[in-house]
Amino acid sequence: MNERNSASRYRLEEGVPCVDVKINNIEQLFDNRDPAPFRERDLDPGLAEYLRDAAEDLAVARTYRIVFWLENPCPPGEIEQACHSHFADVLERIRRDRRRGRRTGQVALSLAVVLVIGLLSIAQLVANLVPGALGIGLKEGLVISSWVVMWRPIEVLIYDWIPVRHERRVLSKLLMASIDVRMGRPADGPTPLPSGR
């Protein structure tokens, strides 16, 4: 499904895509396994995944709105605070993991450079000491091994940041989305349920 089709799954309100979430009461928002105080609990995993998927679908949209439709009222600001708090924590975890991964990659790269120098030196020594096809085979095996050693550090430092950067952008935009809490149900369009409850 292309991005235009996935964005059209969402209800438009004054030209702004709306991610509708229908719940009976505020308790449905939270993960029941989380022992933290009510306001500090993680969001329900199904809801968090649904909102992240919606943010991914709407990544090309200039702006979008998250609308919670409640059957029963809740204290003002409770839902907004819970959503912002949850996704701010997720974003901070991603940043922390990326910093840790970058440090690990730098250490691995330092070790890999030392190993490459050592393996290439041994390969040169083998080529000089072992005659014939055996010497050539051992030398080539050591040269290949020296470059294989570089694979993981290069992956961590050069390629792993690409999906992380995209996810950070999606989450940052999700944090900036306006959140409305309304009573009842949306006037038009489907009302997706984020979890099986």
C-alpha cells in the first residue's frame, strides 16, 4: 500500500487527517501489567502500536490530529498527558539506545582496525613463508577474514542509524500532533479499535 492510500484510511476534519480512537473509559489506555502510578503507566501496547502505525502512515502529512472518543468522561488533560509522556519516554529510550550503539560501534571499529592490521600482516607473512597454492589460499582467507571483521562496526556506525532516524522523526511528529478528547463517536468514517478489549 502506498503512502497516499494509507493516509486516506483516516477521517478528514477541516482538511486535517484524524486518527480516531474509541474507548469506553480511560483505564483502557493503560497497560495493566505496569505497576507504576496511574498517570505514569505505559500506554496499552495495542494502542501504542496503533498510534505509531498511524503516525507512520501519516508521516508525509503536514499535520494530523489524534481524537479520543470516550463513552465515559475523564479528568481534563489526563489522556493528553499520558500520550505525550509515553511517547516522550519511547523517544528518549531510542536516543539512549542509539548513543549506546554508537559507542559500541566505535569500540568495535577500534578493535576491528587492530585485527585488520594484524590479519593482513599475518597474511603477508604466510604468503612469504608458505609456498604454492596452500600459501595463496591461506593468505586470501586471512585477507577475507580481515574485511569480515569490519562488517559489524560499519553496519552499526553507518547503516543502523537510518531506520532509527526515521523512527525518531515519526515519533517526534506524533508528539507534536494535537490530541482532542471528545464524548460519543465520530460522525463519519471508521472507528478503529487499538486493542482487543
